[in-house]
Amino acid sequence: MNENVVVKKKNKGVIVLLIILIIIVLGLSAYVVYDKVIEKNNVSEKEENTTTNKEKKFLLKDENKNIIYDSGRSILCKEEYDGSGCLSIEAWVTLPYLNINSDYANQINEELKNIYEKEKSESEEEFYTTIDYSYSINDNILSLVIEKRPEAEAYFYNIYNIDVYNGKKIENEKLLERKNIKKEDFYNQISTIVSNVLLNNNYGYGYHVSDSEEYQKFKKEQYDKTVSKENITIDNDMFLDESNNLNIIVKTHLLAGADYSYWIYNYDYKITGGFGDIKNIYNLTE
């Protein structure tokens, strides 16, 4: 009887040792799998990401030049005297060359060249006295802003947004996504900014007791055309400035001088509590 008890105890001890041994083996196996497979994959991913970031370069056409540089500065005269100076209108033209190796960049450069050629052949009535540019880079997005100004107090723009790594066009939808603006909310949000700018920044669109009834009617017409759904759409030109602020170009119907001008409305000023801002090519970074 006692011998049976001893044998059973020994069997139990062996079983317990086997269980402990199995647990130890399984634990070691799990560690080996984690160390050799999972951790290796994690390291590989980190190394791949690091390598990708290090190797990611601008898609430059000429590695020895900046991504954008002046294609040349010109002074154009519509009428000269003695071949030594301008008798009447002068135009200061500075256009860039986009040094990105892609079909879209080539298309942009061709358009910029055409702007210059057209400027040389325009009549005085259609002549721009200043053409200049500015650009900014935010992550993968390069925004190029061409400003054209005639003699009248008006602004006209050509806007281009391009991916610096693959040279493809950046569509407006991508810019809106960065600011979490939904298509269905675009008009309401932007028209509110435009309205606040016009009515709250001393531009004269609001009611004034000294306005004649005829002038009040005229102001309302210009205001209504500016904030209309036909005038503010997702197809309006837009770009990111050097502060990563989203700017939308809106055809603004004026109260004096030229009938209209294209003004730049800064979306991000609304987010920070302001009424919006109108910025031109020379103070994009202010």
C-alpha cells in the first residue's frame, strides 16, 4: 500500500516537472519567434522608412539649380525714344522657371513662356505693368503664384500646385483635405470669410448713412456678385502660403476703379478668430 502511494507521488512529480518544462519551452519558442520574426519586421519597416525619407528628393530637372529660379527679368516698353528708354508705358516682368522633371512642370513652364510672349504683343489697354511671382513649399506641395497687375488697381493671378517628389498636379481637393474642408461645406465657409472681409474691414460694402439710395443699390449688387455661388466654387484657384495657410482666389467686384479684381482670402485667419485677410504677392509671409 505504501509503495503505491510513493509511486503515485513520484508520477505526480514527474508530471509537474514535464508541465513546467513544456511551459519553459513554449515561452522560449514564443520569444524566439518575436525576436526573430516580429521584431525583425519592425526593424525592417523602420529602416525602410528611414531610408525612404533620406532618399526622397525633389524631382529636379537640373540638380545644380534651385527648384525654382528666375528665367529672366525684363523691362518692356510700348513706345521708345532713341532706343534708350521708354516714352510711355513700362512693364517689369519677372517670371520663374520650374525646375521639376515632369510633364506637368513642362506644361507650366510653357504657359509662363506664353505669358511673357503675350505681354510683349499686347496693346496698351491690355498691358500689365508688373508681373512677378512667389512660391512656397509645404511638405510635398509647391505652390507657385504668378501675380499680374495692369495700370488700374487690380490683381490677376495664375496659380499652380505641384508635387515636388513626383511632379504631378495637386488638385484643389487635396488642399481642402489638409484643412478638413468638405466639398459640401466649401461654399458656406468661404463665402462667410469673404463676406466678413468685405463688411468688416472698411472696404465700404456695408451700410453708411451718407450713401444715396442708388449707391446703396450698386454696393449690394457688387457684394452679391462677389459672394454668389457662381463666383465661389471648389474650382477657384487656391494655394498654400509659406505659413501653410490656405488661400482662395475670389473675383471681387469693386466699388471704385476697375470693375473687379482677384483678391486672395486667407482661410486660416477664420480659424484663429479673425475675419479673414486680403494678401498680395508681396506680403504672403507676413
